[in-house]
Amino acid sequence: MKLLLIEDSASLRRSLRIGLENLGFTIDETGDGAEGLSMAMSGEYELIVLDLMLPSIDGITLLQTIRAKQLDVRVLILSAKQEPEDRVRGLLTGADDYLTKPFSFDELHARLLNLTRRGNLKAKSDVIYINSLALNLQLKLLQVGDTVIDLTPNEYKIVECLFSNQNKVITAEKLSSYIAGQYDLVSKNSIEAHLSSARKKVRAAGGELPIQTKRGFGYIVQGK
């Protein structure tokens, strides 16, 4: 599930990104309203977590623009504004939910899950198709045609992270965080070993894993 986090507090943004990535979300983030609007308008996100007090463009104006363009995205406002009129304004502007700060991370997670259960979220988030490969994000399976590839958990996490960020260079550090979380480290050599093993398994099934190494930068998935 791809989520856009628009929050001006760098420390809160970082902690939310780490926590949500560990729960399986794919996160893009920004602390600026104008940049957040530009990212949201790409239409590639299923969920947006939106602060209201932002530089450049405030959250309400950003939300009004998103709704005027009729983007198919769920928006949860996360704000220190706790007055009833602020909540009413946010919801009437088009937010799907409103959570005030301070908040429990578990409650935020529960609310996001609840939003994903509502109808009309894009089904494309469930399965990613690249070339002859299909990655099922719900079942945690990689297939070549009808053949299921027997990936280890770490191999799967690498493939999931890269497939979910198609045409973007992902650093070894970000892959390490995605695999093991913020307090652990997976070395670049280990990542290479996992990738080599995954490639062999996919080739044995008649496919090709479209993961390229950009030396000095990281890894990228490019396919059709």
C-alpha cells in the first residue's frame, strides 16, 4: 500500500516513516505543502497522511485541490488543531478521517487499515505486474506465470521494496531499513547475496528479475 506522508515536523515524519514501513507500507514523504501537492497530483498513492500547518501551501488548501481533481485517494488529517470546528472543516473539505496530536501510533495504524477497507481503493495496489512477473502484496507471493517462486522472507522484502518503487533508485541503506528495521543492519554484501539467490530462483522458473544495480547509488526495477 503506497502512502504519502505530508508533515512539517522532520522528527515526527521520520518516526512515522520507519514505523509504517515496518508494517509494510511504501512511504514517500515531504515537509512542504507545495511539494506535497505536486506529489499527490501524480495519482500514485492510495493513502495520504496530511498535516494542516504546512509551509508554502496549508493542508486545507492542499486537500481542496486534491478533491477538486477527483483523485481516488484516502486522506487522513493528522493535526494539532483539536477544536471541533477544525475537525468539521477538515472532514467537510474532503478528509476521510481526522486524528489529533498527540496520538497513539497503534490508533493511527488502525485508522489507516480502516480506510483501506472502504470501497473504491485502487486494486492495482494488491498485485504488481512487471514483465512476466506478478508480485502479490497481500499473499506475499512472487509468481512467474502460474509458478510460485519460493523466496525467503528477506528475498521477498527486497523484491517487494523495489517493485513497489518501480523506476526509482533505492539505496542499500533504505533496503536494509526495509528488511530489518531501524535498529538492525543488513550489509550490502548480504543484500547482493539475497538478490543473487532470488535471480536464480526466478530464472529457474523461466523468468528474469528486472532489478539493476546502479553502482554508487543503489538498485532499481525497470520493466513493462
